[in-house]
Amino acid sequence: MELEPRVLLDGLVFPESPRWHDGKLWFSDIYGGKVYTVDVQGRAEEVANVRGWPSGLGFLPDGRPLVVSMRARLIHSIGPNGLEIYADLNGLIGIDPNDMVVDGEGRAYVDKAGAYTLFGGPKQLGYLVLVSPDGDIRIVADGLANPNGLALTPDGKTLIVAESHANRLSAFDISVDGSLHGHRIFADLGELGADGICLDAEGAVWVGATSTGGFVRVLEGGEITHRIRVPGKWAVAPMLGGEDGRTLFLCTAQTTVFDLRRIRTVGRSDGWIETVRVEVPRAGWP
């Protein structure tokens, strides 16, 4: 089934990591260096200015927002007085951390991508890091082909991760202590890329297929049930939200690999938040 989105918000650079929380969509504009919220009427508000490329977002059980600063290799909490360091990933993560998902117990899973092969680097495998509420930080999975978008099932027992360089979604079982085991393929996406992801109440995953195929809804095993094409744009990341959980928010960007490589100097990117109504509501985290 084909769905047609509409633009909710423009004027962004490269929106990522959308999260529905407390009646608004939160997202990072990575290369704009900001965290924003936007409501369903398109009214946006700047929440934080984050040096070092803000990316993954999540919320602790007490409601405090967390944001990953990629270049600083830190997780910040966002409070009324600005940013505070929540976790320091330096020494454990050697290349920029990226996406993050926080579960109902306050455990944060953060991925470390492999080398930026899009930018001409050698292919290297990435891993997942667990930041526990007590401050313990450890690697809980490795050998992943550029781990990217992350999601947790409603029962908190399964983590799904997009492996961008393998064009697939993988799944892990989650132990009581937050450790991961039982790595397996959830869905092979064939020629489609895999960036941000979110879950719906039927266990399907919405996937941003980056620059290769718009957004798709895929079932475990690989069947694609819905497609959303965004011609001329990158399909970066989706998030289900809205009052009934059936508004699908889409982070999109018009750019090129070359422009992203140069974005800190003269690179170019234009970004949007778009929406489309779907039948099955959100589930799990984020």
C-alpha cells in the first residue's frame, strides 16, 4: 500500500531521532546543532543547543530528556538550566555514538556505528553500549554492520536494531540485567537501506530506507506491507505518535553523500518533518 505524506515543518538541516513524548514530537537537527519539539499543528520550539552534533534521544522514567552528543561522545540530560553530562562514553566509544533508545527502567542503549564507509573509510563493525541507571557502562553486543536505529518491544524483552551496511533489521533477547543475547535476523531488506526505526502494535517495524527507497513497514521475516515514497529526499527516520498513536512522523532531508561529508564547512542539506496517517498505532520504545 502506498501512502502520501505532507510537510509539517520545514527550514531544518538534517532532522534525526524523532521521539513522541508528552504530546509533542522531539527530534534532533544533527547538523543544525539543535534539539526541537513540534506539535501536530506544526508549532516548533527549540529545546537545547548541543555542540558536537546531537543525535539519539530518550527519556528517563522521571521524564528527563537525554540526548547523545556525537562528536563529544557524551550523553547529556536536558534540564531547566541547560545541559548536564549524564554519561561519558569517551574511552569506550572510539567513533561517534549515534542513535539511542531508553527503556522503561531508564536503561539506555546506544550504538557505535562502524567506520563511515559513506565517507570513504574502510568497513568496520560497530557495537551496542548499555548505560545503566546506576552509571555502569558496558558493551552488550558487537560485530554489527553499522548499527543505527533502535527500538524495544512493549514487553521490554527484545531489542531491534537496523544494521545499515547489511540492509537488514536484527533482533536480540534482553536479559534481566539488560545484557543482550540471541542475535538473529528480524528482516532482510534486500536492496533497501536501514536508518531510523519504530514499532507498531502489530509488531511491524517502520524503517527509514535512507536514500534508497523511502519509508517502509516490514513484518518479521521481511514482508513489506506499506511504502511511503519521498522523491528526491532521504528517508531518515520515522516515529509513530499523535493523540491516538496513528500519526507517522517522518524525518526527511534533501542532500547528497558529498554534501554531508562537507556539511561542517560548506555542505548543504535541507530537512523536513512530514506526517502521514496510518492504521496501526505505536508500541514499545522509542
